[in-house]
Amino acid sequence: MIKIGLTGSIGMGKSETAKIFSSLGIPVYDADASVHKLYESGNTGALAIKKIFPEAISGDGSVDRKILGGIVVGNKTNIKKLEEIIHPLLKNDRIDFFEKNINEKIVVLDIPLLLETKGESQVDYVVVVSTSNNIQKQRVLGRPDMTEDKFEKILLSQMPNEAKCEKADFIIDTSISVDDAKKQVLNILKKIKAL
């Protein structure tokens, strides 16, 4: 099984690129979706977070991502505490994903902080999704509940895009169109299959 690590900073087009891989029949492990699941009421993530950040738990027992974001974004100590809870749980989730897709030749691991968490050692190839700073800013500030200040804090918690691109085996430029990104994905898959 060839494991492709798909990553990219906020607003780079990673989610759309993951959909392209998925549309081509390649199983995609979505780390964000796994975190959402862990944050649901009664799940291991929510129960563990309740012990450390009780104020981030909403009335129904699930994690209020907005409150949690306010506690951890831009606070290295709190981010570390959260990562110590969530990363081992996500690791178990990935093991389940590999077992379910044991007969697949290629799988994609869509992990936003792949390089920040030294996750490149867990994959065979690193694909970084990238675009210009202007397009990135436009996309992110177009999101609901996003402010310039919040965007800046998120950027500071992520590895700079240039550094990510340097660590990439392949780079997908999402600044043109989804069709253009799809051509790049097909090209990468062709190269990987030929190796």
C-alpha cells in the first residue's frame, strides 16, 4: 500500500484536492472529520478534553470548537495539551482506516498538520497543496466567523507555506481551477504508479 500524505496550510485548497483523489476512487483518510467525530458527545476526545478544558464543553457534552479554538489558537502550551489528547486517538483511527483498505494499492491521508507533527515519516510521498498568498487570504477571509486576527494566529501555528513546499515530493497549485488541479493529481498518480 502506497501512502500519500496530503497537506497544506489553511485556504490552500486541500479539501477540494482531497475530493479529487476521492472522486478517482482512492480512499481518503480525513483527519479533520476524525477530529469532529472525537469531539462528539460521549466520544473519547470530548471526554478527555472535558478534564483539561471543561469550559470548551457545550451543554450536550460535545466540544464547542469555537470556544476550544479561543483557548488553544496562539497558545503553545494549550495546543500541546490538546495534541497530547488527540494525536494518540487519531493514530488509532488511522490504523482502522488502513485495515479497512488493506487491499488498496494507494491511499491518501489528508492531514492539515502533517509536517508540523513530523507525520512525513508515516507516509511514502508528501503532496503539498499551494496557492498565492492573495488567493489564500481571500479564501480564508471569505469563511464565516473568520477575522484577520484569527487568520494571522492560525498562520503562526502552521509551518510557512514555502517550508512545506520545500519538504514536498509533489506540489499541487490550486490557483487556476479545480479541473487544472485534477490534471495535476492525475499526473502525480501516474508518476507514483510508474515508480
